[in-house]
Amino acid sequence: MLPPLAGARAPSGVSRAGEPRTGRWNSPTASPSHRRAGLASEHANGKLARCSKQSPNGDPLEAQLYRSVNALLEPAIRRGLGTPLFTPAGLVVVEMIGRKSGERRRVPLAALRFGRYLVIGTVRGERSLWARNLAANGDARVWLAARARPMRAFVLRPGASARTPRALPSALRPLWRALATLTARGFAFALLAPAPERVAPKRAASPRAPASRRATRARSR
């Protein structure tokens, strides 16, 4: 066998000199049980690699766990369970628009209340889907004390600009600057401020019939 070229990469199980490596599961001296264990390990590693490519936002088991827990908690929290209306901390349900699907998404989250404002956060940082969705579209609805309230979200994420938004209420600016220092450690936050409720346009009243017509209808009855 010819020796490999300089700088060339040796295939798996073959040394740089072109001879089979010893002490590995694919070496000629390996026992059948050792080879079977090695094949199983290689297969498992390849399967895990494929799973990580299919789910760039996190482990599939982790995402499935979050979905299962959210499905159990969301209905109870929307009915008022654990609401932070009379306490500084509690549970809320945040409804947002998916940045890719355009569909409404609801997520139960722990929140801190500062008067009329709420702060939500996560240690998952870039892997948090709700932080990405709110960063793309800040219009949200928050269930607080069994009532949906329109709110505007201002998001702090790792790697994103921490410049104070102009539309951020002045009461939240000191808190924004304090939380911005934690994004370097992988945290993500959203500051939720009340948004004006949209009033549905009233239907125009139908014009009343003239008095003569009303009298004629009354006599006909």
C-alpha cells in the first residue's frame, strides 16, 4: 500500500502510515462483541448529530417537555391561577405572533410586576422562541387576573443592541439598563408596558322611518 500524501487526511480506522489502527473496535484484532458495541456507538452518535441538525433551537426532548408543561399550565393561568395582581411575582400567559408562521402563540411565564409594568425573562437566551417572536413583533396580549390585556414588549437578547428604545416608558429605563448587563451571561428579558386598547368601530345606526310611516304602520296593526 502506498503511503498517504503529505497533509492528506487518513480514513477512519487507518493510521497515517496506511496500516489499520490497533486498540479500536474496527481493528482486525477486535473481538466480535467489541465490534458490535463500536458499531452501535457510531450509529448512536450519527443519530444524535442528525437530531441536532433538525432542531437548531435546542434539543428535541427539551422542546417537547416545554410544550407538554405549557399545555397543562396555560388554561389554569389564563383563569387566574398564580396571577401577580396582588403580589410582586406570579404567573402570566403571554400571547404573541410567530415570526415565521404568523400565527398566535401562547406561553405561560413567570413575571415580576412593577406597578403597571411586567418583566419576564429566561436563562435560555438565544434558544428562547418567545424572546425571538417578541423581538420581531412587540405587540402582545397578557392574561393577568383572568383578563387579556394588550401590552407592548421591549426585548433584551444576547448579541442584540442594548440601546434604550425611544418608545420605552421613562419609568422602565433604569430597569432596562440594569437588565442589559445580564444579557452577556446568556439571559433574555422582555419589559411589558400597557398598550392602548383598540376600540372597535361602532356600527352606524339605521335611519329611522319618517313619523308618517310609523303612524301608518301602527294603524295597520
